[in-house]
Amino acid sequence: FFFRVPRPKMADGEYESVLCVKPEVLVYRLPPRASNRGYRAAEWQLDQPAWSGRMRITSRGNVAYVKLEDKTSGELFAQAPVDQFPGLAVEGVTDSSRYFVLRIEDGTGRRAFIGLGFVDRGDAFDFNVALQDHFKWVKQQSELAKQAQNPEQGPKLDLGFKEGQTIKLNIANMKKKEGALGSKSRTGGSGGTSLIPPPPGGKASLIPRPEMQAPSHPGQSPGGTQEAGLVGL
């Protein structure tokens, strides 16, 4: 039933990313399913695990891999390629959040289902989140690729009015505001006359008087008043 899987070779240009590592997980043999109902961990003889070791979740491209490895040597015991989550490759059980069913593959077409258990509930939560986050990223990359190919089909901002939609303008308040602004400007203009400050010298400059003009008529004084003329007798 259990078989060791040769470590797969990565294709040129592919990089393997590590998504999650847990130092201890437990593997169980699954009893035959009596019906199509969900798996129950209580039926797995939880006190007698078939194997224990380290688990790593890696990704290459869009596919995630749940790898079970020896704690000391790192030898690959089994792996489950996951191309969708949730899906057939990883299923939860109906009676616990710490146990899952993995569909492992050996790379030659042989498949088997095994039970996977975590000692700590937090480790099971991290396992779930790592797979969820990976496939969220896959979905985002797919949407970005579609938008790059068809940029005109992306979501557009619609600023038009919908059918039956109206807007309301309160013109009375606008007139009141305008009147208040006008009264403020008038109030500011009718106040005390502001005096222009004197120049830096501190004294106001005096406007020079124009030069006195010579009287245009004999007998007229420079001040503009006539003097009495003497008539020769």
C-alpha cells in the first residue's frame, strides 16, 4: 500500500517555492469506505500511526505538492500533487479539524489514499491556510493574464446616471451663502479708512508748491489781489 516516491526532477526554468514546513505529521492507513459518506478519523486507529515524519508544502507553477519526508535523511516517502483546493487531492474529515485524506501519487500513474494527522491543531490550520493562499495567488495570476490579453474587457468605471436616478440641489442654501459672503465683503469695505503707512524715513513727503506766476495784468499782486492805482491828475 505505501510506497516511496523518487524525488521528481524540475523542468528547465521552473522554481520550487516552499509554502509550509511542519516537523512532525502522522500517516494512517484508511479502512475501506462502506459508503459515499465523508471520511471519519475515529475509524483510523489513531493510536497506531503507520508512519511519522516531516511534511513540506512546495509549489511549482500553479501546482502545490504535499511532501512527506524522513525527519533525518529528508528521503521522500510520498507526495500528493494538488491542482485544486479544496478538491480530491486533499479532503478534510467530518469529525476533526486535525486530520485530512491525501491522494498520493508515485509519478507512474499509481495512486493511493492515506490519512494525514497533525499533533497540534495550529499546524493543521497552517496547512489549510498555505494551500488556500497558494490557490488565491493562482487565481489572481490567471485574472491578470486575461486582463493583459484583453485590456478593453476589464472593469470600467461607470459615472453615468442609472435609470430613474436623480440628484437634488438645495438652491435656497446656496443663495443664503452667497448673500452672507456679499455682506461680509461690504462690511469689510465700509469700515474705518486704512491709512497708508509713512515711508521708511518716518516723515511724510510734502508735495512742492508750484512756482508763482507773474501777474498777467498790471497792478495785480502776486497773491492775486489788485492794488489801488494812482491816476495822474
